Amino acid sequence: DGSYSMVWTLPAARAQELIEVSAEQFEAQLLRASNSRFGRLRLLTDRQAFPLRLQIAQRFVEQRAILMGDAAHVVHPLAGQGVNLGFADVSALIAAVAQAQARGRAPLGATDLARWARQRRSEAALAARAFDGLNRLYGISEGPMVAARGLGLRLVDRLTPIKRKLAEQAAGIRAGVA
């Protein structure tokens, strides 16, 4: 139907400013910030703002309760990577159940769940820190870090094996998601 949803990551004070301006002023600010790349956009719903924070549950398993996806880890909404982490949680749990059954053990025993939880928490924490770092890196709009970021991107673009691994990771392929 030609409508879009967007996430615009901004410092808290700037986000509050944009929440308080009129719809017309917001649309003008959005047009300016996007360098008119998307043409003129019109608001269809009320704007919402909420703080983004990195959060990882201390325990993914407690007795027979299992936390997965956003219940286990909250990450910056960077290119849908949070959903890939959730899919990886499910995929890893299915694999753990299959392995336990192949060994003749009852699925979801305490040992298997503890192993799954350690693995998933470790991977989620690593990914969350990477997403947070990328968000911070791309939040810098001036100074030497902008040049360093550009140089790093050009270097990765030329190193095909590294570029391929990063693309697979972003698509969830390494985690068995795709």
C-alpha cells in the first residue's frame, strides 16, 4: 500500500525535540536528514520515542522455563539482527533436543538446557556488543572516526572472504537460521 515503518536512532534530546514538533515540521526534518533520498514522506501515525538499551538476561533457563528471543536479549534494532538472534535461539534448542534424543536421553534435561543456555547467552552477548558498537560507530558524524570507518568499510569490501563471512553472519546463516 506504499506505507513504511521506520526506526530513526537519535540522541535522547534530539529525539524529544522531534517528538514535540508539529507533524509538518517533523516531515521537513526527515526530508532534510535523508537528503530527500526517499522523497517527501508523510506521517500516518503518531510518533513514538523510547530509549534503546542493551539488555541480556542473566539466566536463559530457570527450572523448566526457557527464555528465547527478545525475552532473553534486547538489542539495537539494527537491520533485523534481533530477530535473527531469536531464530538462532530456537534453532539451537531444536538441535539440542535432537542431540539428546539421538543419545537416548530425555530431551530438555537439566544438563542439555544448561549447555544450550551457556552457548546462547555467550553468542547473544557477543552479537549484542557488536550491534551496540556498530550503532555507536555510525552515530559519529564528524572527525577522524568517520574517515577510519570509511577506510574499514572499503577494506572489508575488498577482502572477499571476510565480506562473505560478515554477510553470512548478518543473514543468520552461521547460526543455522537461514
